[in-house]
Amino acid sequence: MARRALSGGLAALFAVSSLALLGKGERALAATSPLPGVAILVIEDHASFQEVMAVPEFRSLASAGGAGLMATNQSYRNDMRDAYLALGAGADPGTASAQLMGRTLLRYGISVCLIDFPSETPFPAATSPALLLGVPPAANCSTEPAGPSVLFIWIDVRGTLLAMRRPHQGPSPTSGRTLWMVVTPSPSAEMNRVGDEVTPLIMAEGQGNELLNATGPMHGLTSDTTRHVGLVSNVDVAPTVLDFFGIPVPSRMDGSVIHRTNGPAPFALYRLEREHRRIRVPIQLAEVGFLALAAIVGTVALLVLARRGSLPPRALSGLRFLVLCCVALPIPLLASGLLPHLTYVYVVPFLVLITLALAMLSLRFRRADTLGPFSFLGAVGLAFIVVDAVAGGRAFRTPVFGGVMFDGVRYYGLGNAFIPTLLASTLLVAWRLERFAGALMLFAVGLFAGFPHLLADIGASVTLFATAGMWWAISLRPRWDRRDWRAWARAILVTGCIVVVGLGIVLAVNRYGPGAPTHATHFVERAQGSLGSALSEIRHRLGVGFSQLNRYPTGYLPMLGLPLILWLVLEGPGPIGPALRRLDERWRDLLVILILASLVAYVANDTGVAAAAPAFLYAFAGFAYPAFLLGAPKEQAALARNQA
């Protein structure tokens, strides 16, 4: 029954599209005449990839063109109004220009009409899906559309293919140039219950009478927004429709044009997405639980050490190893994106064994240097990020820690949750170098972080530039006096200059360099020549970061913990101060800059909590490890001999 209903509906669509191609009246076009053709946008909401791909006609479209999973930003994925707003504007709802697709089409003389819009809609008339997509009020296909170029929109918001009505049978399909797009803007309640949060998109372009009869293997889709075969973004729909008619894509659109690949339809990617959804919450809870337990144990041990003055050597040895495991854990968390399957059988042994192996290997470097284990883990973390980025950034796409490409937050480059890993790893390597060389290395990694086709993370770039500036500022005054306001003013001036220079280079490369545009490109284009637009973009990003804390109050714990650790490092109460004073003085500088840089990361990223909170792990480990190292007389004597 559903198939017959769908076949009838498709025939009706072809009937009205024939009117457009056979129509004789033409309206005056814009300066650049659009290409003739018919685009048919089928909005079949609340349907899963499996449901859509089970329809024979849609499978034929996937053979003629391709199929893809469509990522939608998790912050509004289940808000139908925002989902349709983003679809019609080609941009995030927070910065979207409403109805941009429809208004642009009408400006170029392209007719936009509604085929089927059910009256049972949860939206008021002023915010109906048709209006948000840019369909003019009272637009319909009861009369002959004007002009050779038409966009037909068929909307079903009722949630299932079985609910589709059966329009009357129409004449034979048109043979003209045709674009078919089948889009599901938001998941159903059942999909959310089972963790299936990406929706399908099918697209085919060609001669209309051939598309629904195509046979052969089904292909995948991609776009420069995701740069991953089988994955596209919801903001790609509007640019693709405009490109079909030969209309330039406005800079206010975040998305890119969807195109077919030679790869297969994304059934394997769909499996990987569901695997990730099934294990992500338990794995993330286990990660947070382990780190929280380690922090509690470490805090209690520091209090006991402050009271008693020492602890048994074996207890201190175990505490040091626990700290190293915490520092090593983010590396396998990031590398988990390389696993072929995201199931417990693969993920749990991988995380446990790699973490233990890295912590044990790092101990070998303590023989030559007291803080050698940290330098080793920093070198491994930085090397992995650089190598994976040069190789295409596969690990960045589906790490079990979060920020995956299916969430629609970041589709390429380093996720914000791993900015602290990049920051700490670079600092742990740079602090061994001469001061100027270390600052230069931090600046270079900042460029690497912001360049397109590498890490493509502007927030990480700003964070590293600020770190380089602070590290260089400290080198100008080796004996730091926190009461000297001139030193603070000089540090702020140096840091600000380095951030401005570095960010200018990164934005220029993103704007004018070769390759597809990035989120940084769109930021520059929107802000170009308009300070108000730039400030609006910045306010939006800061607003998202602050709202995160209100939505997830647990984020206050690490964010409040960072200033507390900064005070502990500066004041040095109990065993902390003596331990830091007996080590290399630059280690204390490292911890201070790490904490300040993490606060910069909070301000510089729209998901500020994710970009800053994990730094608490490195900061806590940075002052706890020296205290546990010097908590026994034997260790103190060994350090004295090494220093002598």
C-alpha cells in the first residue's frame, strides 16, 4: 500500500513538473539567467535511513545519483522549527537569514511552489515548514508555474511513509533536466529512543524519465562541508538547489554543494553511527567516573601527605602511575576513531590496554629526567594529532569521547573536546626547549591548528597563539612577580599582538587559500567590512558557551576547579609549593599558562565548556605528580643527587 501511494505521489509530481517544462511564459530574470530545469524537493520527515532505502523508487534514485546520511547540529536536531529554518537558510538557526533559499530563487525568477502540504501540522501558519523553506504564501501548483525553472516542494511532516496520501495519477514523467532530493530534516521519537540520530538524504540529477527507473549499484554522497564519503549536512541542501539552477551560493550560507561519489551507499557508515550511539553514553560515563575517582583519590592523598609529611613508597608509586594513566587516557580516546567497529569488544580493551601501555612506557623516561614521563606523553599526543591530520583526520571524526561528525558540530578537523589535548601535548614538548624556541613551536602549532584541510579549528588556533604569547612574555621577565602591573601589561600586550598576527594569517589562508570554504571562511565573508557582523558572530559563539553551563551544570565543576588549581600553583600550600620549587621553575610557568590558555579556549570556542574543561585533568596531574614524587625521603634524596 505504501509503495502504491508513493508511486502515485511521484507520478503527480512528474505531472506538475511537466507543466513547468512545457510552460510558454517566461518572467524577466536577474542579471545572470538561471539554468532551466525542475528541482523536486521531497521533505519526508521523521523517517530513518533504513525506512527510506526500503522504498524501491528511492533506491533507484540512489542508483542514478546517490544516498547519504545527513548530519544536523545536535543543539537543534529535535527542534522542528529550527531544523526547517536551517534547511531553508543553509545555515545554523542562530545566524541564519530566514528563507534565504526561497528568496534567492524568486529573485532570479525561479518559481517555487508547494505540491502537498498536510493540514495536520504542529506549526502556526507564520512558522510553517513551507514558509521557513521560503515557499511564498499561498503558493501552489494548481496553476501553470511561470518560467522554465521551477522548484517543487512536497512536504510530509506526519512522521512516516505509511501516512502519505495518494494523489491522483498524472501523465507520464518529464524528460527534461531534473534534480530530485529526498530529505528528512529531523529524527522520529523512535529513532531517538534507539540512538539513531542521523537522517537520510537521497539525490539524483539527470533526465527526469530515467531517474526513477535506474538500476545498478547505489552510490554515496558527500560535500565539502563534511569531506567524508556518505555524509552530508542539512545546511548543504539549500546551496545544492541553488547550484542546480546555476545561481551563486550566498556567503551567508554555511553549507556546500552535495555531489555524488564513486563509493558505495553509506550502509557501513550507518552501522558505525548506530554502534557509536549505543556505546557512547556508557563509555563516556566510565571515562568521567575514572577521572573523577582519580581526582578524589589524588586529593585525599594530597591532604594526607600535607598532614603526615610522607606516604609509603608503594602508595606514592601507585599514585604517580594513576596520574600518568589520566594524562595518557586522552590519546587512545582520540585514536578510538580509527577502530573498524565501535563496540564494547573493540573499544574497552583498546582504551584500557593503550592507556596502561603508554603510562608504563612513560616511566622509562623518568630515569633520565624527573618529569620525563610527561614529555613522552606530550610528544606521543602531539605526534598522533599531527600525523592523523596530515593523513586526512580520520580519527577526529568518530572518537568515543564525543564531538563526532554525526553530531553536526564539527564535520572535519579537530573537535573542540580535544583542544586541551593539543594544548597540553604541545606545552609538554615546548617547555623543554629554549624559551623563544618554545614560543615559536607553540605559534607554529597554532597555524597548523587553524589551516584548512589540517585541524581546521579556529578556536584551537587562537588558544595556541595566546599560549605562545604568554610563554614568550614570561621569557622576557624570568623572575615573575604577580604584583608587578607593568609585567602583566607587557604580557597582555605581547600576547595580544601574537594572537592578532597569527589569527590574521589563519583567516587569510582560510579566506583566500585554495580549496573548499570552511567555517572560518564564512566568518570572514560575513564580517568583511562590517564590525557589527563580526561582533554579532562573536556574541553568538559566546552565548552558546555560556548556555552550555546552564544546560549541563556539571560543567561548573572543572571550570571552577581551574581557577582553584591556579591559586594552588601560585600559593603553593602543603606539599605542592615545596615540590614545585624543587623542580624546574619552568614547570610552574607551564601550569599557570596551561590554565590561563584553557580559559582562553573557553572564550574562543562556541562550545566553550568542551574546549576548556578537560584541561582540568592536565592541570591537576601537573601539580599532583611532583608532590607524589617528593613525598618520600628516598625520592627527595634522588632528586637532590640529580640536581647536584
